[in-house]
Amino acid sequence: MIDFHTHSLISDGYLLPSELARRARVLGYKAIAITDHADESNLDTVIAHLAKAALALTRSADIIVIPGVELTHIPPGDIPGMVKKARSLGSKVVVGHGETLAEPVAPGTNEAFIRAKVDVLAHPGLVTKAEAGLAVKNSVYFEITARKGHSLSNGHVAKVAQSSGVKMLLNTDAHAPEDLISVDTALKVALGAGLTEKDFARMEEDARELVDKVSRR
């Protein structure tokens, strides 16, 4: 299991990065990105804290810990600059908080994140085929999520992604210990989205590919 979307108490999660990494490792995770919520008010401190924690934990916790950020409820016009700033500050993974059906995310957010070339577009709601085509061009992964509420559109996201050739990742968006899942549960989430076991295996391969990519940054 590889998860590119989790949260610690540095934003609104319940666990220290160290406990989050340990609990993930016990469940069999090979790698985890800690991607706490950020906007202009806290971007620099979130990335600094997570970069420091990730370096120590990767050395000692028998799991690859990737420092990242989830840019959340950013006005679409500000997204390009925020993505650039997050990368310059050392975020190895940039997740865009997409147009989930569970929150009033500003229209145009999905497209802005894709054009800014985030790594992962999280819970993108009723993402369009045009946005999917742009995601292929810009190498943006779409998220299939295990999180309640955000998962309402998983079936639609999977269908659009498959028809357009967008790579997908299955993430938990974990905030609490019980949000972390086993591989068996992850497979059930994928099947519930209308995907097959073969599709799930491909997502796991794509996740490993992304780990290799961001580790070189």
C-alpha cells in the first residue's frame, strides 16, 4: 500500500507524523506522503515541519515518508503561484484539493490545479473529459479516495479517467488512525468505483512509479 494523501496534527489530523508513519507501517504501507492542508497563511511552516519529520522517519521507521502539502480552497487565480511556491519550499508532492461534492470548492479549481501541474488532483468531483485530457498532457494523477463524502464521485472519476487515459491513485485522505486502510480494503474501494482487480494492480504500479519520481526531486 502506498498513500499520497494523509494528514497529521500539523494541520487537521489527529496524529504526530511519527505515529502516522508507524501506524501505516504496521498496516503494511511501503510509502506514505504526509500532505497537510495549507494556503498562503501556513505554507512555509507546514512544509518545513514535514520535511524535517520525513527525513528522520524515512531513516528510522522502515517506511518511505514523503513531505508534501495539500493546497486547500485556494482561489483559482492564485493556484499557479502557490504550486510554484510549494515546490520552491521543498514540497516533494503537491496535492490539489479538487472540486469535491462534499465541500463548496470554487468552480475552476480542478482546471487551475491541472494547468499548474500538481502531482495529484484529490477528490475531483464531477471532473470533465476536457480536464482529464489536460491531466494526461500535464502528467497529473486523479485520486480515487477512501474518505467518506469525497468518495461520492469515485465512480465518475474512474470512468472519466479510464476513458481519457489519466493515471489514478487510491488514497485514504487519512486524518485519524481509523482512516488508514489495508490493501484488501483499498481493493474494495477500487471495486466499488467500478474498477477491476487488474485496474487496482495498475494503480499500485503507478503509485510506485510516482514514489520513484518524487524521491529524485
